Amino acid sequence: MSGNDYGAALKPGERAPACYAASAVASRGREHAELECPTRSPFQRDRDRIIHSTPFRRLLHKTQVFVFHEGDHYRTRLTHSLEVAQIARTIARQLLLDEDLAEALALAHDLGHSPFGHAGERALDGVMADYGGFDHNAQSLKVVMRLERKYRGFDGLNLTWETLEGLAKHNGPIMDELGSAVGKVARLLGLWRSLQLEQHASAEAQVAALADDIAYVSHDTDDGLRAGLLEMSDLTHAPFAGGVAQRLFAGGGELEDTRAIYELTRSMITIMVGDCVTETRRRLALLAPGTPDDIRAAGAPVVAFSEPLGADILDLKAFLFQRVYRHERVMRVMGGAEQLVRDLFQSYLREPRLLPEAWQSAVRSRDGRRLARLVADFVAGMTDRLAIAEHRRLFDATPELR
């Protein structure tokens, strides 16, 4: 990868980044050499390429918890990604990290997600079991390196090394090159050694990963309440959220449901962000890192929740799993979605001529494994509504998903 000599003076009111922050000046560069942009740092350029990419636009019609036609106000993968980005910038600013890199990673972390959220991912992983499986984090890396095709000189978005590293390590270090989906994709793309996947990610990548947790536990609580899958009274004994609700409404006085829900979720976000910043500063003081690589070489994550809050959030995730994600209404819809994705994959695998013409041209020289992977790439890139429309085109009966 090529380096760069980008540099820019601080604007009035800006603070200098910490010595352990990722540096656009010292970036390890891009896979394909490019002239630097005169008006943006390399990480700002990464962020802009992600926002202008086709996979990013598709997130508008990809499920977070509820399929797009179930309601206008539920989160989609796009609104989830925007919320993660906002939280990541807030935390990065407090820790004197590179906000642009944290934002780019937050915006890109779900680019490889399949239609219908984790239901679509389960379906693709099942049908791809004989061909290496499917994992949306690994797919995000593949999307930004190979599948997006819009630039004259290369496939993918040609993102910086630091952004690729953060995407690959979204869930932490990867010790097994052959046993993990991300490891397999990294090896396939020639990235295993260059990304140092056995180490921790940059502080900015760790911020984006924790911001993902903050966003989804708060907004999935919000969506669960708005959808009627949860009542405020259900949260009385819920981990973390219950304590927040009790403190908020201890003084009595009824709020409109929508205001009460918003007060709850915004308070949850404020508490989680504040705890993360405080705990991370404590860990930084103990580690005393002098460079970004000191963060990578640390034996544990540096960006983290305190132990008590981290345990409460794990318990809240388990609560949401049982009360929202496994709710009968959600399971009924997602069961139909899984079948729909399996049907599409098997239909295209049997008859590649059903694929769009641009994809058919890539089929001719592929064996069974490569064909299966190409079909999985195509299906994973679909939005919910395209998947439903394609199923209706190819099959006599399509699940209602309601």
C-alpha cells in the first residue's frame, strides 16, 4: 500500500489529536496508489466514498429488526449506521481520536449485511455451509475491496489500510486464519499478514464497535416499545434499562408514550457514552500509549465499558433477545424471510441465467464453489424489497412477512 504526506493545520477551536490516535499523515496508505485530495484527509475521503457507494444507499431498505413495510418509523440498517456514526464521533472527540476514521468505520460496518438482517444472514450461512459459510462482517470487507465497481483504476473503494483494518477487526482480533469467516476473506484478498489481524484494532475502530453496541441496545429497546412488543412496565426489572426507567419516572407525572420512550432511550445513550469515556480514560492512563500501535499491541481492548455496566449491557442484550428478537411476531416474519432468501439462492444456483445480465457474464468461468459464492454476493447485496420482488417474479407464492 502507498503512503501519503497529507497534512492540515488545526482550525480555531480544534484540539490536537492524542499521540495514540490514528493519523492521516502517517496512514499506511491504499492498495492502489492515488493522488491525495487537496481538500480532505485520507480518512475523510474514505468516509465520503462509503457514503456515495451503492451498498450504503441500499441500507435504507435493509432490515434492522422490522421489515421496511412494517412501519415508517422503525430503524433500518441505514438509520442504525447513522446513529452509530453520531455516537462514534462523540466518543472519539472526547478521547482526542480521529473522528473521521471512527465515523467512516461506523458508516461502513454493515455494508455487507444481507436483506432481512440476521435472518437473511442465517439463511445465507446455511445454504453456503458447503462453500465456506457467510458472515456479514467478512462480506463488508469484500464489498469495499472488490464488489463495488465504479472507479476506473480499481475494484472496490480503495480505502486506507486503517479503515480496512477496523472493518476486519470489528469484533476484535482474529486468531484463526482458516477458522473464521473474516480470516478466510482476508486470506483470499491477500490481507492476512498486512492487517495484523491477531492484534487489536485502532482506538477509533474500537470506538466504532462500542458505538454499535450503544446504538442497537438503545434503539432496539425504542423500536420494541413503539411496536408494542414491550411495555414500559416490562422494563421495571430489565437489566440496565429498568434502572434508568425507575430513576426517570420515580417522581411521578405521566408523559405521552412517545416522550417517555425518547426520555428513556436518550438517557440510556448518555449513560453508556459517559461510562465508556470514563472507563477508556482510566485504561489509557494505565497503559500510557505513545503511538497508535501501542493500542493495537495492548493485551485487552482499551475502549470499553466499566465492568458493572458492561455486565448490565450483556444482560440487557439477553433480555432483548428473548423479548424482542424472539418475539412470536418477529419470529414469524423472520422465518418467512429466511425461507425467501434460501429460495432465491437455490433458484439462482440452479439456473444462473435468472441472474441479471451483468452477473451472468461473471458466471461462465466459475466452478460450483465460485458460482455459489457469486450467487451469495448477489443475494447479500439485495434490499428487502428487491428480494421480495424477485421472489414474486420467480415463485408462485411469496411469504407476506407481516
